[in-house]
Amino acid sequence: MLSKRIIPCLDVRDGRLTKGVKFKGNVDIGDPVDMARFYSDEGADELVFYDITASSEKRGIMLKVVEHVAAQTFIPFSVGGGIRNTEDMRAVLLAGAEKISVNSSAVRNPKIIVQGAAAFGSQCIVVGMDVLAVPPSLEIPSGYEVVIHGGRTPTGMDALVWAKRVQELGAGEICLNSIDADGTKEGYELTLTRLVAEAVTIPVIASGGAGRPVHLADALTMGLASAALVASIVHYGEYSIAKLKSYLAGQGIKVRQVW
């Protein structure tokens, strides 16, 4: 059985670490390079770095920040935001990242998943899905809609349909962001997480809503997630990575121990 992973999420805007609630009201909470080094030293399994306004502002990702973050960490590191083609992917990998995360660009141009997997391997390609609960309809029977541009643009696409398609296109992993749960600290959206995890065979990272250690345990067991993305719960010093892992281990969940 593979160990479950804890992955701190570094949302970056204008070169600074930021955090909001339900993708709104973001506030500056520090330097992403310092936080990346801190979480790497604390025992995080991976890191995720999102340049959260790159796509909506139609600009490339801040490679200098990526280089500085990569230089300070010794764990796998994925980068997303503003990645439009394989040339952008190559630049991010050369800047020091191990994985590429595509979200809005993949919805607009699904071929980017195929091309990225062919050029760098499926293990490098993470598809981020920002999802909002909506009334079920013929177009969105699951009641979960994919949205892009940081939650600003609805797509009319069912999340389960998209999850299955990105797997077929060659994605190696899905990072599933619940907009409704984001930053609330009331727990992950377990129904959504389980639906997607059961629909695909690639790993699913649960994202949005962690406020207590039990929320991670629920996502990794009831939600069937392979990993839990964390932000507020660790950014504000409420819990350390070591305490979260200790709790999960106590619940019989296999994790990589922090020594």
C-alpha cells in the first residue's frame, strides 16, 4: 500500500504567498520561498505552487520565483498557472520543478495534456480541476461543474466527465479543488472527492477545506484520495506537518514518517 501524502499549497500572486476563502478575499501571508523551505524541512511529501492570476492575466508564470523555491526544497514540487504549451512546461521543469499542473489551459486546449505526457511522461502532468457544486442538469448530471480562470468562468462541463477525459488524454494525477470548501476549514468535499476517485484510476489529490486533522483522515479514507492538499491549516501555524502525520498514523493511515 502506497503512503498517503500531505502537500502544502503555495498560492502566489505578484510574487507573494496569498490565501483566500472560496477563491476570494485573498490576503498576503508571506514569502513563498521561505514557506517552501519551511515545509520541506518540516517533512511535507510534496509542494504545489500556483501562480493564481497568471491565466486570467494572460501572462507566463514567474520563473524566477520557481527557481528560488526549487533551490530551497528537496521534495517533489509541482507548478501551475499560465502554462500554455510544452515550451512553458519545459521552462518550468528546467527551473527546477518535478511536475507541471495545468488547469484552465487544459480545458481550453485538451491537447496540451497529450503533448505534455508525450514530451515529459504522464508522471509529470497534473491536471488541476476547480469545481463548484451546481443543481444537477442534463449537461451536469453529477451536480459538480468545472470552472476556470480561478473560479471566475463556468464551463458547463461535468466534473466527472472531465476527470475521465483527462485520464484518457494522459494525465498522471488530478488535483481536485472544491471552490465551495476552499478556505472554510470545515472539511473537504467528500462526496465530490469520492465520486472522482472512483471514476478514475490515477491518483486524486483532495483540495479545499482542511481545518482539523480528522478532515485529512476523512479525505484519505472516505474520500479515497491519494493525497491531501493543505493551506490554511498549516499556513497559520495551527498544525505542523509532523502533528498531522502523527494523527494520521494513529488512525491506521500509512504515511511517510517525519524523523
